[in-house]
Amino acid sequence: MTRASISISPPNDEWIQSQIESKEFSSRSEVVNDLIRKARKEQDEIETIRAALIEGEESGTSTRTPDEIINSVIEKRRKNGTL
């Protein structure tokens, strides 16, 4: 694993220490790695949403009614197990 030296502001250091003291994490490295994982996941989600928005804009105006769109989404989610 790569080692790195970083500077942390006092309020952030206090927060990191509180996470360790609460037994949520056992080291500063665990706290920092968890924050990075969460930031990466959030960035991936934003990129997915951005791509969907671009796809929607490029697809043009729909001829379906709002009810047809809603029912289509419900059916799709039922099929893929997210509803």
C-alpha cells in the first residue's frame, strides 16, 4: 500500500480523532481511506446521473404521456428488482 504524508487542519484532525475514539475506525488511515471511497462513489454516481441527463437531452422530446412514462419506469424497476 502507498504511504503518504498529508497536513490536516485542527478541526479536521479533531473530527478524525473522534472517529477513532468512537471505535468507528481504528486508525487515521482507515478514516481517510473511507472518506476517499465515499468521495469516489459519490463522483461515480454524479457521472452516472450526468450521463443519463445528457442521454435524455439528446433523445429529444418524448411523445409519451406522463402516465406512460411513470408506468414504464415502474415496470422497468419491477423487472430489474429495484421496486
